[in-house]
Amino acid sequence: MNDSGPRLDLLRFLERVQERDLARTRRWIAEEERRETERRRGEQRRPPVPDWVLQLGIGQGRPPVSVHTGDCHMAKGSRVKPITEDQARRALYEHVPACTHCNPDAILGVLD
């Protein structure tokens, strides 16, 4: 009674299954490494956050709506443009409202 043949066949089958699983796992790892490399490259190429931004209105002429710090969560989208500290101060002096979330008027010392 020698049943090592079927047992050996089963072990070889198991080996092939595990080799396919390992190959698939290695593909997943390579894909994840590629994504991570792209993410890091994107972060390195991203322009720095400006110190101050001006939120513009909707419509013709796009009048300024409010002044924000560059990292304000309320100042996002295509209607936001970076400005210098002097431009931010001037806008506040010209009665462009300061954001109530980031309070650029307090930071710049331009309070009513």
C-alpha cells in the first residue's frame, strides 16, 4: 500500500496554488509601491500654500468677497487667488470682510 503518489500530487497542487497567490501578492505590492511613489511625487511638486488669499465673488468683474489665511478650510476652489500680506492688509482696510473662521484681521492687526 503505497499512497505517497496521490499525497505528493496534492502537495504539488498546493505548491502551485501558493505560487500563484504569492505572485498575485507581489503584483499588489508593486502596484501599491507605484501609487505611493506617485503620491510622494505629487506632494513634492505641489506649490506651497500661500500665506494669504482673496476669495472672489461670482459673476462679471468678480469683486472680492473675503480675505483668508492661506490654510483656511473655507478658502478653497477656483475663486481664490494668492495675495501678499500688504495686499491682504489693503483689502481689509478697504472693507473687504475678513473670514470669521481664520480671522486674518486679528493676525494682521487690522481690527475695526
